[in-house]
Amino acid sequence: MGYADPDAVRLIGEVQQEYVVRYGGGDETPLDPDHFELPEGLFAVGYLDGEPVACGGWRVRVGGHAGLLDGDAELKRMYVVPSARGCGLARRMLRYLEDTATEAGRSRLVLETGLRQPEAIALYESAGYEPIEKFGIYRDSPHNLCLARKL
């Protein structure tokens, strides 16, 4: 599986539409499918009854930018389709991404999320993620929150 896989592309499109509804536009963070190829990253799709219902990935980030340290992996495009929410799939995907980032030698997982995604914030906080200095293209947005967890 990879970022350019058709099932991944479909789910990424759906999460972008969710951003449009919640924020008025999609996430404009520059991403390249190559960012999600081991050992520099990974992108996964979760299936339920043969249907793609969840996705997420991580990519290597390096220190030198606000909020980022050497050894970081950045979580991107975590998403569960509405019909499959509430079944623990997001937590399972998060655990899988944490495990694979650890296996790849990453020491911390970082992420950006928005204040209009309270479900995501609750998931990350319940998994031990804590606020860090903002990073990324939305670091100056009052709607942005950056979190991290040591792996």
C-alpha cells in the first residue's frame, strides 16, 4: 500500500472534503507520495469487510524547523469514513503508525490538527499526545494545534 494507491487516493480525497466542510478549504501542506515510502515514511489503508475505511501515514521530519526535532515522524491524513467511526479504527490505525515509525527508528510522532476536529484532538490526547511548538504551513493559524508523543 502507498500514498498513490487508488484506495488511499480515494480516502485522501474524502478527508480533504472533510477539511473543506470544517475549514472552508483543503489542507495545502505540500506532500509527495515518495514521502511515504519506507524507510522515510509509510502510508496505510485499513479495510472493513473488504472496503477501505481508514487511512493514515507518517513521514520523516528533521529538526531545524520550529517544533521539530531530529528523529521525528509526522503523522498525516488520519481518517476514518463516517460509517465506520466509533469502532476503534482510528485508535488501531494510530497504534499501527506508531509501531511502524518506531520500527523505522523514529523517536517521536508529531502532528498538526485543527481546533474544529475535536474528535481527533480527543483521540490524540487520550493516546498521550501533548502540545508542542507549532510547525508547518499553518503554524500561525489560530485554528491550528500541534501535538507530539515520544515513541
